[in-house]
Amino acid sequence: MAAFIIGQMQIHSRGWKDDYFSKIPTVVARHNGHFLVRGGNPEAMEGENVLPDAAFIIEFPDRIFARDFWASKEFQELAVLRRTGSTLNAILVDKLT
């Protein structure tokens, strides 16, 4: 069953962005994932949470692929870079059957 990683990102500085965003699509693809949303121009519809600067949804064939991507050395190296200038909230969910 397909699984999705859904994330909301607050960006605090920009120095890391070019390197991170130029590499992340390749790393996602190597793990059989693809972006359904990237950036997304977030707009508040309901609630009082702080609106993220960016949002994403990545689809994977299943949770195993998603977890393998998240735990991969390639992604974790990029995550260290990303954390130098952003904060991320991410969740893993299953596709509706």
C-alpha cells in the first residue's frame, strides 16, 4: 500500500537551500519516491498553527520504502544540512484504500 511523507517546514536562513533542493529530488527518486507537492505555496484554511514557509508530500510504494529513504545515509546527510536553517515537522501516513 502506498505511503506518504507529509512535511511542513519553517525556513530560518537560506544558505543551505540551493544545495539541499538541488539534491533532494534525486535522493527521493533513488528510493522509488516522487514529490506530489514541493513548496506548495501554503495558504491557511483553518486552525491557528503557524503557517509553514513550505510544505511537501512525497509518495512511496509503501512504508518500507519511505522508512528506508528517511533512514538512508544520503537523506540523513541532507537533513543535517537542512537543519542548519530550518525546522521540519514530518509524518508518515498510508494511502486511503
